[in-house]
Amino acid sequence: MRKTVFVILLVFVIWPLTVSNIQAAQSFKDVGSTHRALVSINYLAEGGIVSGNGNGHFLPDKTVTRAEAATMIGRAVGLDGTKRNTRFHDVGSQSFASGYIQSAVDAKIISGYVDGSFKPNNPVTRGEMALLISRAFHYNATNTASAAEALMKRGIAQGITQTDFGYTYNIKRADFAVFLARSINYKLRISPQVSFNIETEVTASSLNVRTGPSTAYGAVGSIPKGTKVQGSYIVGEWMYIRSSKLEGFVNSSYLSGTDTPKPGENNGQSVASQMIVIDPGHGGHDPGASGFGLKEKDVVLDTSLKVKALLDKTPFKLTMTRETDVYPTLAKRVEIAKAAKGNIFVSIHANKFNGAANGTETYYYSAATNPYVADSKLLATKIQNRLLAAWNLRNRDVKKGNFHVIRENNMPAVLVEMGFIDNEKDVEKLKSPEWRQKAAEAIFYGILDFYKEKGFNVTSYYSIK
Ligand SMILES: [Zn+2]
């Protein structure tokens, strides 16, 4: 806490001088010119992310409720706030927050309670706030401690003392605004510093650069088509970029290679609408192939659970045909996939032949009766390419196969043979948990590559490990 007071002062003093329009946007009667959260609250108000009580008051000292938190975060990252029915018995479609609550739940930013309630009026603690922000901004935290760590590392939040983050304290609207504004705009952070690692290019004839991630924010200038820019991070569909002259937010659908929905491809579907089915081969009484003391059923289950752990950090929906050492029949696996209304199906296996055969191959079912041949092949190709890059085994290619689980399915379906369990070279990778983690990441990235090509916005998930 030593020099932070000075740094905060510095940020607050410099900010209004370097970026215009923020102070002028809106002012609340109960947030005076010296209020610690003035700049943050005004910044969020300019983008319509926060609003007052209708009488010009912001109520900075009021505790944030779960409904308010879902709404503010939802607006910040551009979720659909249209009021509608939710899955919670205590959030009616007419609630001001129903749309944002349902969207935030779909995006796995916030969850309800096991009894089917959401408890919209319950207060949000600092620990919960850290987790919500981490999920919304893809900091890949898995619990409140790692979420708090993620926020402190980025200069978004500090502990209430040197050693205590204050997880259990309820958070006030003013402080929530400060943390949210800093998450959105790194220049508001303590010691503002981010890297610009995403190389991209402007594809619109003239792309506005804005002070925040929506058209509600003013433009600081525009960049002509073909200009190379460097991106830093993503807020919803917007990216914080810099060019030689300008810095700020641009709509990422006007940047090349950053994969925004292409009209007519995914019909505006979000990643959260997609159900992925992962099928670890064999199991229970069926060990599958074996070699060097290793059983296929164990290798593929561990790899599949690692894929699950990665997908669990995204808004994708996921169904596993098995998560333990049990044997669902092949028909049962297809039944599970269909009942889950799967959008893609990935069966994970290891191969065996004569000890000499080696390499990675991925199968898809190809018959005129199957409407998903092209997508199955595309998915197989993406996963195969990622696995080859990750494990560097022999390329046995993407092949047509006639396996039950891919033949009988009614969705793009593939079957991956990671390597040969009876081959001395391949088994080195198969038996190693570290290499299996790399295979899981490869399968995960392959799935992202597939969705990217289908026009879904998956850019931010590539940083997940
Ligand atoms: Zn197998």
C-alpha cells in the first residue's frame, strides 16, 4: 500500500487531461468532485453501464445486489439484456435484470442456487465480485482466491489490508464501479500497463476508435482500412487496440483474423448456445487397446477430463458420455449425445496395431445420407492439425471411418486416435500426464478453430490453459 495512494492520485489527475468527454458525460448529486470513484462512475455512466436512481443520485454507499452486478457486468461486456423468462423462480420476466441475469448465467459469469433460486436482492461480496469480473473478462480464475489474485495483478483491485482481500465484505456500488471501470479501461488501473500482442488489420473503410467498448462512447479518431494495429484485450465484442497514432476500443468485427460472426454463418448464435459432447472411448469392462502396462480406457478418460476442464472455463455447454471408469454402450453414447442436443461430438481414443505402426489420425463419417459430412471433416481437420502440432507424431491424416459413434450421430462427429499405445515412441506421450494435457489443449483449440471458422467469436478463449 506504500506508493499506491500516490499512484491513484496520479491516475485520477492525468486521466481527465488525456481523454476527453469523461467528466462531462454525467454527474450525480451524491458523487462530488472529490469522490474517490468519480472518474470511474462517470466513465461507466457515459457508456450506459451504470445509471442512477432516476433522481440524479448514484447511491455510492449502497451495497451492490446480485441483480445489479449481473446488469452492470452484462452491459459492460455487451450481453443481451432483453427482459425475458429466466430459469429462476425468484426472477420474473418483468424484473429489470431478468435479461442480464439469464445472459450472464448462460455465459457462466454467475450462477444460481441449487434450489432453483437466484436471490437477486442478495448482496455481492468482494470475493464474489472478483470471481464475476474474472469470468466476464476471461481472466481464467477458478475460485475467489485466484480471481482476487487476477484482479490485484492487473491493478484492478487491492486488498483491504496488505494481507487481506476482504473476500467476505459486501461491496458498495462506488467500489464495484471502480473495479469494473478498471477492468474495462486499463488506463484507470493502478500502474496502468498492458501488452499489445494481437497483430491485426483494419478491414472497415474507416474504423472509429472509442474511449469505451460501445458506440455510446465518444470517438477519439478513426483508422483507415488496411492499417496494421496491435490488440491488447477483449471486452465483449470490442478490442482495446493501438495504432501508431491512436489507442482505444474498436469493434472487433472490423479487424482481420479476429473472428467475429460472419453474417449467415452462425445466424447470430452465441458460443453459449453450443453443446459439445465429449466421448472418452471404452471404459469399465472394456479396457480398449493396451500396451506397455497402459490401458486405453484410462488414457482417454484422463485426456477427456482435461478437455472438460478447459471447456468448463468457456461459455460452451458440455456433455460427457462418461466421467468415470464405466462402459456406456456405443448406442448409449449416441443416445446421450442426441438427448443433449449436441452440436458437435468428439470421441477420444488411442490406437493399437503391431507395435510398429505409429501416429495420429482423426476419423469422420462420410456418407451421402449424413448432412454433416463437411462439418465433420472440418472438425476432424482442425483437431488433427492441432494434435500434430502439439505431439509431433506421424501424420496419419484425416480419414473417412465407419465407427458406430460417428456413423449413427446426427451432428458433426469425429473420432480421434491420438497415437498408438503399443508403439514405443507414441506411448511416451500417451503415458505422460503433461503430454496428455497438451493433447487436451490441442483438442480444445481444434474445437475453437472449428467454431472460429463457423463464424463464432471465440478469440478470447485461446488464452485458456
Ligand atoms: Zn478405442
